[in-house]
Amino acid sequence: MIRIAVAAVLCLCSPLTFAASEAQARLQRFLTEVQTLSARFEQTQYDEHGAVLGTRSGEFVLARPGRFYWRYDLPYEQLMICDGKQIWNYEPDLAQATVRDADAVLRDTPASLLAQGERLDARFVIIDAGREGDSEKLRLEPRTADADIRLIELWLQASGVPVRMRFHDPLGGVSDIRFEHVQRNLRVDSRRFRFTPPAGVDVVQLD
């Protein structure tokens, strides 16, 4: 399920030509104005029939441009750290860490969607999907037909802060992430985005 934090593709079609809705404008302001973001999250994975495959929870911290700390703590620990150049995936139970170039993994991914302040309409068709309760909903459809993610649904508070994201893969699977205790623009120690493998951990360099 950690793949959901790092899987979508570059979109090559022309940018949007319609005027942005209020929800789209709030999202763009959030991407422009927020430099750091932290929250707790709960992530539930569903199969193509809607059956629950598993639920995990943890915390994340993002700092623009392109740095993040994403940690699952339940039901077992798994850590993903990106310093903007490399991304580490560490699994303590396996005593293994993998490292690879961040650009190869994070280009136009859900993680970079939050961690970078770029315009999203160059990569996604952004559709206003109305309101649900006290949140506004957007649909983000990749501009390529062979995307690893078929659809992203995003729920925003009035401030533009995301409170929920739902990713649909091409085979019908769904990953639903809900955020709480969201905090913006707090000072974050840059050491949070560095990773040094503990002694005895097997390190695998991926192409």
C-alpha cells in the first residue's frame, strides 16, 4: 500500500481551457501558500469488489519542494523518507531498506501532489465534484491513458487543506486516505527528511 504514496504518471496533453472553480482555486492556493504540512492519517485498501484488504495508519510531514516523511506505525512499521533527491523505503521487520532516485519514483505522484507547488492542471484534468458535508470534492483524472492511477478524488476544507484522498487504480482497487490533526507551515527540522540505515540493515540500491 505504500505504493499509493508514490504512483502516478506524467500527463502530456494541453492544459485546461476552462475557468477554475472555487474549489480548484482553493486547491491551487493551498499548493502555492503551504510550505510544510503534517498530519495523522488512516489508509484503507479495497479490492475491485469493494472488500477491505487492510487498514494502516501513521503520520506524515511534507516540506516543499519535494521532501517528505511518511511513516506507517500500525499494524506494523514502515518508513518512507525523501530528501528531494533520493527516496528511502525502510522496513524494520525485514531489516531491509531500499533507495532509489526520487525523480524516477515521485514524478507526478500523490506524494508530490502535496509536496510540490506546481500547477496540477498541466498533469490532471481537474473536475469539480460538488460538496460532501463540509468539504468540497475534486476529481483529478490523469491526462494519459496508461496511468498507474486511474483517478484521484480529493476532499478539501474551506481553507483548501485536504482532509481525504482516494486513489483508484486501473484494475479497480481503491486506497482511501483520511487525514486528521492537519497543521500547516510549522517549522520542520530538516533532519526529519534524512535517513541513515541502522547497523545490520540490508540496503538495496534500485535502478
